[in-house]
Amino acid sequence: MGGTERITTGMRIVEEQYDIVVCGGGLAGFSAAVAAARHGAKVCLVQDRPVFGGNSSSEIRVPPQGAASFHAYARETGIISELLIEERALNHESPIFDNGYINSVWDMVMYDMAVKTPGLTFRLNSTVTDVVMSDERTVETVIARVGHAETELHLRGTTFIDCTGDGIVAALAGCKWRYGTEGRDEFGEPHAPDQASDAVMGSSIHIKAKNVGHPVPFAAPDWAVRYEDPDFFWKRGRGVNPYSGFWWLELSLPWHTIHDNETLRHELTRHVLGVWDYIKNRDPVLREEAQNYALDWIGQVPGKRESRRIIGEYLMTEHDPLRKTVFPDEVAFGGWFIDLHEPGGLMAEYSEKSAVEEQGDQTYMAKSYVGPFGIPLRILIAKDMNNLMMAGRNVSVTHAALGAVRVMGTTAVMGQAAGTAAALAVKGGFHVREVPERNIGDVQQALLRDGCFLPNAVNDDPDDLARKASVRASSAAKLAPVGPVPGRNESDSRQDALTATRGQWIAIGADRIDSLSVCLSNDSDTAQHIEARIYAVDHLWDYRCEPGLPLASTVLSVPPGLEHWAEWNVNLDVRELRGSYVRLDLLANPFVGWHSSTSIEPGHVSAYEIGEGKMRKFGQGVMMSLKVEPPQACYEASNVLSGVSRPYRYTNLWRSDPAQQLPQWLELTWEQPIELGVIELTFPGQLLRGYMLYPAFYKDPQCPKDVAIEASVDGRWIVLAKLLGNYQRRRVVTLDTPVTTDRLRVVIQATNGDLSAAIYEIRCYPLPSATSNEPM
């Protein structure tokens, strides 16, 4: 980006002009900057560290988590999805051991995207020190100091996005902000304490250990904290092992998470060394297992959970995720639970209530578990400011609501929303604070087109030519029977046991359900009986234990022994439910086990009752053993035009018949020829589970690998483009010259392992004009 330079008292002053200046290069800021640049804005991203990623970077090493950790098929998509899919395909390291296992491959994946994004300039090692205002509502310039370069940056912009975590830009601009915990009397939040206080969630540093194959002694320095009591760990929700950094290595009170950051770093180092000393030398369970482990890495940049929260045009309270408030300006979604760590962290009796409950009842989690919920743009716009936004943990929420939106998967999609809204405002020539009233529909449609998911919006883009087409395919799969995992062991038996009601979602693609069969085991010596019910449900995350009156119910008899297929002759007319889900519930009987399946039919999930009339995702996103007659035709070609690019209210997936060999194709037909320039495809992959459950060098088997895109021109098929070696979920093909056609065919020649070809969505557009800023 062009600018001017001058030298003043030994300091070089660099002045530059941008459309949008994003401060903070964590996942929120990075996503905001890339999104804005992709929508045609001239963007500068300012980051105070040498790498992007914030808490997820190799400096801090917290794996990005989000809604999919608690809800099947709820993984965040858009820019964060592109990054994580790429990282899994390239990285030799597995993140399954939680904190401490992020490496520099992740840093370089982000760096590569930044370098390759047209219109994006980035300034690393640059710390914001001041802002200049043109008036009390408008930021004119951000000033940043470049470390070790004796350089000061003066970055002018039309719009500024504060993704610094601490909200330093907003604070310097005079915005109102909150720090601490609201009392219950202010908003009546269930998780708020009786009295307001300065208490916030703490900061953490993490460790990584390595098995070196031989015993390695460890002696802690005398300034380390000494731990003696196993109950401090094992009975208070602080699980220990010899190889992972722990989320509960955390401190806040009595220190301030902004001003005492360096003190916290030192104190955390004292505690970290003390915990490792305990694991190596005194833990009655682990010290033998830990003999061959050596401490390989200790973080020295505290990862913050909470500090300033900037007041925006709307203040989200915990009532919003609990009630799933539908916002007219919805631009993102969350799905983490209301996760509030105890003030003080290691200095408190326990670090988190839900962790203490892990081996017992789930009373706290039942009150805290929230299904995917919408997030409004107004919490990303600083109150009474013309051109200042925020994204990340400094958005406009209460302390309790922050517990549900602070994780990095959620902050990334908030960042993409902020960057998109800012770019469209610049393009439209108005202030970003006007977006919720002037063009929120355009922002929502742009986010959907860019691969994001919004719970309460669907594709209704009038420019999408695919919406005017009819569609057919070479074949379509039906819901197949899925049997139990072979070789059932004691652990499987405990998990399978119906200690609480369990439900299995079933997509309806026929007029009837004649019969249902489930594979059950009876661990007792006598026949057991178990009640079964079928409910209509709104979507995959309809966790109401009783979502209405049952459509049908019965009592199944289960003889003693393993793997008995219990059949229910349902004889249920479901024609009015075609294109939606029902849920099969088996009520509790601890003597009976309902077996998990060997595979998962896409879009089919299970859950179990946790209390307070709620259910929760079962396992890591699994399907229960099931047979349905007749087989449900729930993967038809028409699903690619549903307007939703993931399982939600239905499967929304075309999937070819796995009994028919590849290649398989899907075809769009128009009544009149269209001029085609851009084809946008959304494939399956890495939606079902959270990032940490995907191994090294992973490429999702369901994702098409080799794809040909063909058009009918003058009565013959011509190849417009080929995608070879693909593993990304979303691909955009822009033709050099437009093609006039009335038929488009996508031919999937190979997948990354699955027997079926599959596509969630197809969009078609004319070539963008030279003056437009369509996302490419």
C-alpha cells in the first residue's frame, strides 16, 4: 500500500491510507481482514506478534474450538474452515492432546493465506499505541509502533475493526466498556453471581511434553509452586496426564488481566513448573507413566480469556443463547456452552464447575448447554461510533454471555461477519453503524455465499442462476441400515447402556415408515422392556426431550444376550414430514444397551438426556444402529438447491448411490439458455466434529477429489474446468470467458475415499463486471 515516510527525532514515521484497518491478528482479526479484502476493500491488518493466530498460534497453542465440540454438524465454516482444512491436510502433528500441540505449520497456513489475498497489507510486530479522532464519533487514524524497527505507523482508514482482545483501540477512542462480572440484579442472568465484581476469567500458559523413550528426571527450581495434594487435581476437575498442556493452568484474581500481564506470565510459569514437578515426582497414578516424558515446550505468552468488553449497539446477555433469540441482523452463530471459569483459576477451589461434574451428574451443564444460536451484527458495532467495530472476545456481551462466544471458532465467524459488513459499507459509501438498517440482507447473503452458516437465513440471492434451474443426478443414495461396532468391549458396554433417554435423528424421504429396528443388548438374566417413541423435531439441534406429542410409541422386549435386533412395526404415515427430521427415542433402562453404529449416514446424529428437559450430543458425533423400512430417499439431487449447505432442518445433501461406481454426476437444466461465468461448489467435509478430532494429514473421505465441470454448448458437452486433488469444502471456478448454456453438469470422478459422490450446494453466476467487487 502506498504511503509517505518521514524521520522525526530518530523515529521513522510511515503514513498510509486504507479503506479498512483491522487491529489484532488473532482468528477474529485475521478473518475480518481477509473477508474485507476479498470483498474489494483495501485493508491493513495490524498484529502485535510475529505470527497470526492469537491464542491458536504456536506461541500460545490453544486448538481452535467452537460449536462442533458440542453439536454434530455445527463446525464453523467460511475462512476458518478453509484454514483448518488446509492445516489438517499439511500438518504431521495431531491436535488430539489439546493445548500445547499447535505448531508452526498452522502459523504458515495463515501466513500463506495473508500473502495470497489481494488487497490485504499486514504489519506484524506492530503494537497500537494511540488513535486520532476526526470527531467524537469517528476514528481517523490508528498509530502503531513497529518493534525493533524504530518505526511508527500512522494508518488512516474509513472503517476500523478492533480485534485486539483487550479492546485497546476502542478504549483509546473513548468508547464505553465493561470489565468484570455483572451482578444478578442487573440482567437477571442465571449464571450471574449475587454481587457484581471485578472478577474475570483468567489467563493461561501451556506446556507440551514428549516421550523420549527412556527415563528423564525433573527437578523444579526452588521458585516454583509445590503441589502435594492429589485431590487438588483429581477431585476438583483438574485432570492431569504426562503429555498435554492443561486448560486449567489459569490465573486472574488478584491480578488484572491487562495491567498485570507480565506478573501473570511469571506466576503462571511458577505454577506450570510446579504442576509438572507433581506429575513427574509425586502423583500416585501418573509418576510411573510419566517416567519417559520430558518437558518439551513451555509457553511464555499468556493466552487471555477475558478483559475489556466494548459496549456496542446491542449488549448480548446469556438469555440470548439460552433462548436462541432470533436477531434480524444475525451474522454469525455460536454453540459453545456458557463456560465460565472460576475467578482465580488455580487459586480457586476448582477451575470450572462443569469439569467437576464430568464423572457424575450434569446439573451445571444442563443449565449451561445451549444449542447453536445466532449472533447479531450490533454486538460488533461500537455504540454511538460511526466507523468502529470489534470482533473477538472484546465484543458487546456480559461476562456470562462471553462464556458462550469467546472460543476461537465463534470469534472467527464474528470476524468474518465484521469484515464483510465493513467492506460492503465502504462499497456503499455509508458508515458501518448504518448497516443493520440499510443493507443487512446483503451482508447475510454475502456471508452465506462465502460459505458461512446462519441458523435463520438461507440462500435467496436473486443473482444465483442455479435457483432458476431444475436438477437431476445419475443416482441418489437412500438411508442405509447401519449395524453395531464389532468386538464390543466393556467400555462400549458402558457407553451403550441406556442410563438416560437416547434419541436418533432420522431424515424423512418417503411417505411411510413401515418398520424400525434397533440393535440392543441385555446385560441382565431376564427379559427387559424399553419404551420407544417417535417425535417430529425442528432440526438436528432440537434437544427438547419432549418436542411435542409422540407420533407413535411402543414397548420393545429385549431378551438376555448381545446384539438383538428389536423390530417395531410402526406403520406410520410421514408424507407431511418429507424433507424434515423425526427422532426415535429409547427411554432409560440401564440393563439395555443401544449399540453405536459402524458408520454414520450423513446428516444423522444422536443425543441423550442430561436434565432440565434437554438432550446433549451423544459421544463424539455418532449414529446409533438402525434399520428403516422403506429406505428413506433423503439424499436427492434437489437438496443442492435447498439454500442451506449443511445438515440442519434436513440433510441438504446430494449423495450418489454407493452401490454404483464413480464417476457420478449432478446436472442443472434451465428452460432458457443462461450466460454462465462463475460456478461455486460446496462439498462435504469436516463438519461433523470439532477440529481436534481430525488426525494429521487428514483429507475428508466424503470430499470430492477429482471433479470435471461440463456445459452443453450447441448440443455437445464441453469441459469448462477440472478440479484435481481437491480436499477443500468450498471451491469457486471463474471462467475466462462466459459460456451460454442451458445445461451444466458436475462430474465427480473420484473422492478422497468415500464410495459416494456428494455435494451440498451449487451456485451459478454471470462473470462479474470489471467494476464490481464480487467475492472471487
